[in-house]
Amino acid sequence: MINSFEEFEKKSKACVDCVTKKFSGEDGKRHLLVCGGTGCLSSNSQEIINRLQALIDENNLGDKVTVNKVGCFGFCSQGPFVKVLPEDTLYRMVSVDDTKEIIEKDIIGGEVVERLLYVDPTTKQKVSKQDDITFYKKQVRIALHGCGTINPEAIEETLGVGSFKGLQKALQMDRQEVINEILASGLRGRGGGGFPTGRKWQFAYAQQNDDKYVVCNGDEGDPGAFMDRSILEGNPIAVIEGMMIAGYAIGAKNGYFYVRAEYPVAVERLKIAIKQAEELGLIGDNIMGTDFSFRVHLRLGAGAFVCGEETALLNSIEGQRGMPRPRPPFPAVKGLWGKPTIINNVETLATVPYILREGAAKFNGLGTEKSKGTKVFALGGKVNNVGLVEVPMGTTLRELIYDIGGGIPNGKEFKAIQTGGPSGGCLTKDDLDTPIDYDNLIAKGSMMGSGGAIVMDEDNCMVDVAKFYMEFICDESCGKCSPCRIGTKRMLEILTRITDGKGTMQDLEDLEELAQAVKANSLCGLGQTAANPIVSTMAKFKDEYIAHIVDKKCPAHVCKNLMQYVIDQEKCIGCGLCARNCPANCITRTDYIAPKHKLASMIIDPTKCVKCGMCQSGCKFGAILKK
């Protein structure tokens, strides 16, 4: 048990020394770090870990080699990863069958397994070290500190990379001094709104009440977003420490984690981290010998997107239906069980220890004038390098998509990027040189949101994209207020008519009117931002809406009722594979025989075609086209 600052210093130093020796090779061992994030676990990384350990035991290497499960490496499209220390050799897309070669060739033979190295798509050169891969070069890891490096289920390793150093420093400061440090850092909430974190803490600190609470919002519901999940899986202690610093600053004794039940790995590791910290005395009574006591509790969400809204989240924790509350009063004044409460998301709290540990000035030195520090993005969609990215505020969209993301696959043309999830908007190639920060994205018609960034190419229909997000919003609306409950449904009906080829120009006027009404009259942020994808796509891709309505065509050939499959008679060799694949039996032979072919070509009956695409996906000659 740690009962004083001196005991903590001794324990922390021992852990730092151990981790330092591990990474430098001073301990005389080789260490295999294997990604244990959800994405890699779904690709058999646990089996890779088990097989590596079995091979180590078979070769009597137990005293020379260790296998370590760590958090997400970030570069998800290249996982699973195995990193070899101290050489820092990074193997990607490792399978269970590759483990024997890694042990025999690298660990025993001292030779790098060349075929498992990352190949730079530009230079075509193989890259052995993580920091030399373009995906990582422009990243700065603050919120992701320790992810992909430490074993999240071993508190000694988290202490070895500085955990609880920020809390130790905070406990030696006055509570107001801690808040001042957060204010000086310029940290803004990473959950979407971008409200200054220090001001939120100040409001709660000013309330005179014996019971106050800190709540961590881990109800990450945006489609394609996995930032918070990866942080909780890779270094849950960092988030716990941030919560405790917040608790000390405002005078709270209890903190609640609200995490989606769909994140079982994150939940399990959070439970382990809480238990280990309690056993060391870093959670509980009189922490580090001070008069500060703090308890951490865990509540699971049932997957309702609306519970990402802070007042709906509070209702859910209290056992009520997850529906927003009118504001004011704000949670900092009257929150959980009517007591002053601050609610910060996972990324915000994971950043707090860095600010206390390294100082506000160092954090403030990153970013732009009004948006300080770094931001984590889940970069996905039509981009080569799908993964988790943490970059300084002010990084441009071009750098994010092309330098870090590796550009658009298959030589396709970039069309748009949706930031902010269902609450955000799309940005186009005209916005590529826009520095990413809260104010710039809002000025461009989008928003930061929690950090989802979905890239789209020329094959995406922007009307269909708007429809997709509106379907999501309709499903997730809690139904408490009629503008959101009814208005979003009416907007979805209009979008459906347009994508079905039944829209009119009046529908565009109705969409704009509904968007303004829903935004102005909805109770919470879900409804107030529900129409953003429609507004932004109509502003920047109105020609696509008009094409659907006037020409009855989908320019991207996505909307089924406005497209059809046709066979290029000159390319078709008449092999009949498309007909055999067709579930609707709508493909037959014609009498036409191309001069260079011996068989009659095929033809599709559009009246019978169900537009499943099986014919096109199976054609080896590119003879089947969408029109």
C-alpha cells in the first residue's frame, strides 16, 4: 500500500526504471509487444499471443523473451502487430501461422522477417521501425500516451510511463491552482462541444455542497468512432487519474464511468485497473497520505446514442430512462442526484494528467490560438490508412487524409470528409488546406465532434450519405421532444423520396425549412444538430440533389431505384458466369456476337433485375457497368 508521497515516489521510480530497461534492452531480454485492441483481437491477436508463448516455452526461452499484450497501435488497417524490443522492429498483418517464423528467424536467428515489414507505398521500401512509417510521423501522442506500449492490465507498467505523477503534483497544489493550470492549458472538451474544461471545473468548484461528482462519458456512439474505446483499452489508468484530478479540483469524492456495454474489452480492463489501483491505495481513502479520498464506480450503457448527451447520461446512471433534461440548471450546478457534477469525455480526462505532469505551458504550446493541444481522430472510410490518429490542432485536412491517411484507394478521386459524426457535416476538396480546430470546422459548416472522420470518394452519393445519417438519428432519437421526434422522421421521408426518384424541387425547400425548425426547437444537441449532414450536403453538393430530382439519376450510381446494370457488348465474351451468379434469372444471351468473340454476348432484363451487383462483382472482364 502507498501511504505517502515518499512511498509513491519510490514505487514510481522502480517502475520507471523497469520499463526504461525493458525498452532499452538493459534488462538483457527481448520483448514481444502484441496488439490487444478490439480490432486486432478480432483478427486473432490473442491466438497469436498464445502461440508465441507456447513457442517460447518449447524453445526454453522463458528467461530471455517475454510476450506482452498492449493496447491499440493505431494503424488498424495493418494489424495485428507484433513489435520486437529493444530493436523496435514492427511486424504488421501478422497471422498465427507467422509466429513460428518470428521466433525461429528473429528471436533465435537474429534476422528480420522481411515479408512482415510495412512497405511504404510511395518509395516501395520496407520499413522496420514504427516511427519511420509515414502514418506515425506527424502524430503527437498525449491522450494516447502508453497505448500500444504498455500492458493495460499491469499497473506497474502504467506507473512506469508516469501514471499518477499528475495526481501527485495536483495533491500538492491548492484546488484553485489545479483549476488555474487547466485554464492556462487552454484545454477544451473533446466530446464535441469544445467547452473550456477549466471553466466547467470552476463552475462546479464554486458550488457549496458536500457531495459533488465527476462523470466520465464513455458512451461513444458515432458511427465509425472508436477513440474512447481505444484509450480505455490501451491505458485506462490515465483516464482514472484524470477523473481523480478533476475530483480533487472541484471537491468531489466519487467518480462514475459510463461506458457502452458493447465495449467488453474496455470495460474489463477498466475493472482491472480500478481494482489494482485500489490495492495499491491510489484509489480510496487518504490517497498518498493526504486528506483526499476518492472512489471510482462503473456503470454500463445500453447503447443509446442519446445517452452521449450529458443530461440523458445522468438520467441513465440514476436508473431512469435516458432522456435529456432541460437546461439550465446545468450539471455543474445540479447534476447527478441533484448535486454539482462535471462531465468530461474519455479523451478529455486522459489529457488532464499530461497537463499536470508536464505543465500547462507545454500543452498550450501545441495547437492553434483558440484550440490547444492535440485531437484524436478515428480515420476511416475511403482512405488507405484506416486507424486511430492523434495530431496537433491546426493540422490540415490534407495532411490528415493524404500524409497520414495515405490518400484514396484505387486511384479514386477524393470527394468529401464527414467530421463530427451524425452531428457534423461534410467538407470538400476546397477545404483540404483548412487547419483542423473547433472554430475552423464550424465556420466551414461542420464540427469537431468527438473525432470521427469518414472519408468519401467519387463512388459515394452525398444524398445517400445524408439519408444514412438521418436514418441513424431517427433510430436514436429518444422521442421526448416533438421537433426531433417528428421533424427528423419527415426529413428522412423526403430524402427517401429523392433517392427513390420521386422527389420534387419543393422537397428541397421543405428540407431547408424543416432543418431550421428542428435545429431551433429541439431540446438537446442530438436534435439541434440532426440536420447538419443535410444542410452541408445541400450546400456543397446541391447538383447531386437536383440530378436525383430532375434527371432521375444518381451520379454516383448508388441509389438503386435510379441506376441499372448494363453489359458492354464489345467487352462481353459470352462466358455466362454473370447469368449463373444472377439470383433473379434476368440475364440471357443475345443474338449479337462481337467480331473478336466466338460466343453470343449477354444482356440484362432491367424489369427483372434486383440490382444486387452479383453479376458485376463476378465478371472478370469488366463488361458489366452501372448506369
